[in-house]
Amino acid sequence: MRTFALVLSLSLLTACASQPDAPAPDTPTAAEARDDRLDIAEQIFRSLLGKNEATDLANDKPAVLCLDGKHSPNDAFMARFKDVAPRVHRCADGKTGMLKGTRMPEFQLRKTNEPALQFVVSDIDIKSPTHATARAEYYEAALSAGGWTFELDKTAAGWVVTSRKMDWIS
């Protein structure tokens, strides 16, 4: 009888022991989340390169892409923009200089002092496996800058911008 009670107790103990939690099937790994963030940033940059509130002439200017403030994207990320009409550069290639003949600041390419547009994507927040938000800004000169909030949804084709709301402009 004692043997039976011991076996029963061990069986109950084993049955009640908690099993380690398996990750939810739709929880992205750290690498997948990082890739999602880069895919999201790419779609926002493409949206801004296609349409922004800078002057029409500005859209012919080189574009400088920055992540989370002043970080330069890596070579693999920059290679995604080979097909884009305006020339694109990494964040480190830009600087704030002076508009020719004035004392007004303007964004320029560091090596040539050529006028440029700076685009910054930051605060990427993946709300769910299929929805994200992010902030973006552009800077051209003292009185030519703006900021937006973007919403994106993930489809079978990848991340797609679904909403773009202007937060501020100067």
C-alpha cells in the first residue's frame, strides 16, 4: 500500500509540475524584429522620398538617411535604395551648413557642401506582428522641416505604409 501511495504521489507531483512556456508562435525573434524594423524604416524612407513637403526643387536634391536620430544605416540597408531617383547617402555624409549668400542654416552634403535633404526615421514601435508605428522627420533648411507619424501594416508582400499624419512643419 505504501508503494502504491508513493507511486500515486509521484505521479501527481509530475503531472502538476509546470512545463516551460513555449514562445508564442507569432512572437518574432530578436533577429526578425530587427529585420522588421529595417523593413519598416525602408518603407518610410521610400514614402518620404516619393512625397515630402519640401520645395519641388528639393526633391532633386540628394537625400541623407538617418536612423534613430543621427545613426548611419549599414551598407546592406543603403543597397536597398539603388533604384531611387534622388541620390541617397548615409547620415554621416550630411551636415548643417549655411545657405549660400545668407546666414541661414541649410542641410548639405559634408564633402561638397551641396544642398541636401535629411530624412530621419525613429521611434519604430511594432505593436503586433502585423501593425507598427514610427516617427519621421525631414530637414532642408531653417524654415523647411517637418515631422510625421506613420502607421504600417504587414501584408504577404511585406510592410506597407497605411497612414501618414503630419505632426508639425516649418
